[in-house]
Amino acid sequence: MSKIVVVTSGKGGVGKTTTAAAIAAGLAREGQRTVVVDFDVGLRNLDLVLGCERRVVYDFVNVIQGDARLHQALIKDKRVDGLAILPASQTRDKDALTDEGVAQILDALREEFDYVICDSPAGIERGAHLASYHADEAIVVANPEVSSVRDSDRVLGLLASRTRRAELNEEPVKEHLLLSRYDPVRVEKGEMLSVDDVQEILAVDLLGVIPESQAVLNASNAGMPVILDEDSDAGQAYADVVTRFLGGERPHRFLAVERKGIFGRMFGG
Amino acid sequence: MGLADYFRDRSRSGSAHVAKERLQIIVSHERAQRGGPDYLPTLREELLEVVRRYVTVDQEAVRVKLDRHEDRETLELNITLPDRSS
């Protein structure tokens, strides 16, 4: 049974594309055939984060308009077997994604992949709606910060009412919360909402917490999904997320301030 | 302030608890409005306009509330008229 999973947030800049790339790469690494689809028409970026920007020939809209076949537009990742990306179009035409076109392509992708990850654009307009509409599961990315949490709640409301599953009265979209850019030091000082605070407000199942990490910028600079940086905190946190997403159990890590030993403190480690 | 107080108060001294309280209020307010038909705000504006043809009332005088029960919805209109004396 293949699954369509949307990565969404409402607010921009919280880590949707980073998360979509990391989770897609992680699922593929676990042997799941995975495709990640960029829905951000006009602001294509998933290709950069995955380091395949120079291999884009055809895109999502080309396929919808019949100018290319799906297989010509799909780019196979060179590092991870079983991972493919469908890049967004850079057209300025906001209506380039049609309802039927999106439905057809997602159906075709379902045939060939175990997971179809939809990287939603920010906002709640057409592009975001189309990215969420066909979803079986949703990963809502939030930062521990007021505007992001409020927007996440709004997005959760839309997932419950404006998706295919909601309209057909099917089992609702399964929602997961992923809290990113988490800084345990500031949480301990009472300067940042804690994971418990955010969960209490949003009341959604917690898929994972990604710590604020330099590894994320380093990875996107290099065009590599951060999950492949296995030594990094963020990479390990995403690996845990993928394990949990596939039904495994992992304790939540990177939630507490790391206590430095006396030597660490003396030498400033 | 003793050392124990310092540790006890640390979580209250930052701004996170303010963020949490503000979020809880706005999120519950927005959830209550969610799912209602899109015409409610317009309906409210137009009602306000009609009422104002006859009496001077302020923005908050007209309240429109949608309640959902098992199999029916009720639309409650609450119009507060000003005191005669004022």
C-alpha cells in the first residue's frame, strides 16, 4: 500500500523542505521506494536542497501539460537508491497545477513508489491546498515560536476539513507534529516554548524534535539531505523520526541541555 | 532571593510562559470559529449596517454565533442596543 504524505506548516521558513528531503532520503535508505514532489510552483528549491539542481530538465508542470512524460521529469538521487524527485516548475503562472493534473500524476506515482512525499509551499493558498488534498498522512512542521504554532493549528484545521479524505468522509488524514529548530538551552531558561507546551496547545501526536543545528545549513550548502550527515545531531534526530514514522520506537533525544563535565567547562568545549 | 528561588523561578522569568498563555487563548478562539460558513463575517457586517440606519451602535453591538448540535445548526444573533439615557 503506497502512501501520500504531505509536509506542511502554513508559515514559511520553518524547515518544510529540509524535512521533506531528509525524511524522503531516510525512507529510501530504509528500502522504501520514495519520491519527493516539490509543489512550490515558481519557487523551486527542493532540487537545491537535494543537490540535483543541474539535472532538472523537465518539471511537474511540463508533465501535467503533456510536454514531457513522468519518467523524463523524475530525477533519481545518486546517493540513495530508490529515491527520486519531481521538481517544481519555475513558471509564474499560479494556475499551472490543475486539480486533475495533480490527481493523475499522484496516482501514477502511487503505482511505482511506496511513499509519495509532497513538499508543500508556505501559506494556505492553491499550491498548499493541492499538496495536502490527496494526503493520507501529514507531517506538520512547527518551530517553538508563536506565529508558527498558530499557523500550524490553522493548517491542522484545514487538513481535517479540506482534504480528499475529509470530503469523502473517509478515515481522517493522520497528523504528525515535527518540532524543529529546538533549542534546549533557551527552553531551560524559559525563553522558548517547550515541546510539552507546543504539544499541549496543538494536541497532535509528536513525531520528533529536531534541534537547532549548524548541520542543517552545512547540509543545504552542500546539497545533501541532512539525514545523510550521520554524525550530526539533526541527522540523528531525523533518522529517529523515520524509524518512528515506519512504526519503530525510539526515545526522543536532544530535548535536554547537555551537561558538560568539569573538564568541558574548564576548557570551554 | 535564595538559591532555591532562583531555580524555581527560572522557568517563569523568561517569556515562554507568556507565549504559551497567548497561544492558548488565540488558538481556542480560532478553533471556535472554525468550520462555520464563510459568509458569517459578511452577514455580521451587513446586519450592523442595517441596525445603524435606525440606531447608533458600535462595532461590537452585533454578535453572530453558530452552534452545532448533533443534527442541526443554530445561528444566534445578538444585537445590543444602547441605553436610552446615553
